[in-house]
Amino acid sequence: MNFNDFSKASQQFNQFSPEMKEQMMKMAKARVKEKLLKWFATPTFVVMGVTLGAIIGALTACFGDISDRLSAIRDANPLYFIPALALGGALIVFAYKKWGRWTERGMDQVFAVGLNKENDFPLVAIPMAAVSTWLTQLFGGSTGREGAAMQIGSALSYNISKKLPFENAAHIMLVTGIAAGFAGIFQTPMAATAFALEALLVGHFELAALLPAAAAAFTASKVSCMLGFHKFNVDLSTLLDASGFSASIFTNEGAIDGKFLVKLALMGVLFGIVGGGFAKLLGLSQNFFAKKIPSNIKRIAIMGVGLSALFLVFFQGRYAGLGTNLLDLSFGLNNTAGTVGDMAGIASGIHGYDWILKFILTILTLSAGFIGGVVTPLFAIGATFGIFIASMFGMPVALAAALGFAAVFASASNTLWAPILIAGEIFGFNCLPAFFIVCTVAYICNGGQSIYKQKKIRIKI
């Protein structure tokens, strides 16, 4: 606008009535405020992501450390704690009725809030999720703990978002909290970012939350590590080099190894069936027992007694808890140092029925109403199932276990990029093409099932 145009606009403005001028000034201020909020939104979200990542990383490290200590106490004294699983379950139900009403749905509530079906996420969900998971772990319930970690992150971030004046702040901060919680407990920030972005809506990435989620995930992972919480880690390349096996899908000439590719695809189909079957049977089992025993406290007490007996009958707690004992056996890990053992130790002690017993007992534990998560048991199911089928495809057991670790998680959670990235962050990125193929096929072959109640986006062709 030149000087003459500006002068004419000024003259026209002066001709308006005082009320009109006041209205125009309000509109101008609102427009400027809107622009400023848009400019400052992303930087503010990133700063909030870093801040929340540090807080959530510290909380999840503390939560995970206590969980490990309680699991170690149970493993050292299985006959003292596993028989009391029903008592632990009754305490969980009583606590939720007394102090945590409306928060007992766990990750289902996180997804309900994320999908705008609900707009209340009380902070009491944080201690309730943590303490309930600790009780489940102490008394031997076969559950994970990432669910509690993500509830800690999402509840905190969602409630803080209510103070922010930005559009869609609640949704972006919820995704940011999920990423921070996942990263804090697993220390896999790239996978955590991908999981938080793709978990709410199947087939859709919440890209508006990309930067704050990544900032929160990397910060939470770093803080968790700095506080001494250990990360499950396997140098798969070293194991494969020792066995003389190349996991590359490419030959030395650069061509694709068709035979190896077919093997990976067929393994992906089986992993997809196992993961999808787990998600489907979990839903059916939860509905069945909820109808047969409508009372939460009766259901968890009755099933808790039965589960205690099963956990003790099957090798005094071998399938109790997270399943990290099975992962250690699968990869020959030294439990205290967290390092890879020699090749003779890989899969030593793993039996062909380990995966199915962990599969069944995890479903029954969650169906009873015990609190925790499901991802770590899925890792154990996938790794042991991979070892079970390794000889069928002529695969080294370490590679088969790693492929199952990631692919069963992909099929059961109905996510793709998070499992691929978590495989890279835990096992190394040298075998990423193999993980990509197996996880992709497993994701396609899961029958559309998921352990989470997600919203699906259907793409019309």
C-alpha cells in the first residue's frame, strides 16, 4: 500500500461512527492475536515437550525402577507372593473404587480422551496406574508396564494443556505425553514418537504433534537413562556375525535375495496371525469374563486364585510378571549387566511351548482386571515364538527372536512404524530392511485387530 492509498483508507476510517471504529479495532486486535498465537504455538509446544519430557522421564524411571525391584523380590520368593495374587487384585479394585473412580480403564481412557469422546482425565490416574501396576507385578500378574507409563505421561500433559491458549493444545499435548511415557520406560525415542503419532488413528499420523512429541520423547529417554534406569539392548549384528549369517536382503552384487525375502514374508504372516490372534482373543476373553462375572472384585479375586495356581504349576512363576526373564533367555543376556552372552547361551532354556503359555496367561491376567500393559509380554511372546519357528525357516535363533519381538508387537498393536523403529533402536539398524519386511507383512496380516480401541480411517479407492 502506497501513501495515497493509506491516506484514503485513513479518511474512510475517520468517517465511521465511534461504535464502528471500536468494533473494527476489536476485530483487528483479534486478528493480530490469532496470528501471534499461530506463530508462537509450535515453539511453545516444543518447549513444553522438552519440559514435560524431563519430568515424565524422571517419573517413569522411578516407576520402572520400583517395578524392577518388586519383580526381583517376587522372583526370589515366588511361593510367598504369587499365591496372594487374588489379594493384590482385590486391593487394586478397592483402590480404584475408593480413590480412582473413572480412571480404571487405563489406556482405553487415554484413547477416549485422544479421540475427543471424553474431556476429563484426572491427575489421580498417575498414582493409581503406578501403584496398581506395582501390585500386579509384585504378586505375579502377567502384564507389562508401558500402559501405566503412558498414562503417567498423558494425564500430566493433558491437564497442563488446559492452561495453554492454543488451538488443539489438548490433543497435541496428549500425544506428547504418550511419546514421553513410552520413551521413558523403553528408552526408544524414535519408536515412541512414531507410536504416539500413529496409535490414536489407524492409518493416520498426527503430524501437528510431531515436533513436541519428538522433543518430549528424546528428553524423556535421556533423563530416564541419566537416572540409571536400564534399557533392554541387544547387539544383533555381533550375534549374527559370530554365526556367519548375513541378515541383508541384498546380495553382494546388490540384487535382492529372493529366497531370503520369501522367508521373511512367510515369517511375517505367522507373526501377524499370532499378534492379531492375541488382540482378538484378548477382546473376546475380556467380554466373556465380564459377562460371566460382572462384579469387578469377584472377577479379579476368583480369577486371581486360578491364575496363582497356574503360575505356580508352570514352573513356579516362569510366566509371571513382565516376561523379561524369557527375553533374557531368548538372547542370552546376563540379567545384571544387560550384555549379550556367548552364542551357546542364545535361546538356551527356551521351550517350544513358552510362547503359547505366556500368550494364554497374559490374556487371562488382563481379562481378570489386573493393571499394567501388554507390550513387554508381547515382546516375550514374539521372541519365543520366533525361536519356535526359527528352524522351520533355517534362521539363526537370535534373528528369528528379534523379528518376532518386533513383528508380533506390530500386528497386535496395529501399528507399523513404531515396531520397525523399536527394532532398530534395540537390535541395531543394520538389519532394518529385514525388520521392515516382516513388520509390514505382519501388520497387513493381523486381520485389522488391535489391543487398543482405536479409530480406523478407511481410504476409499
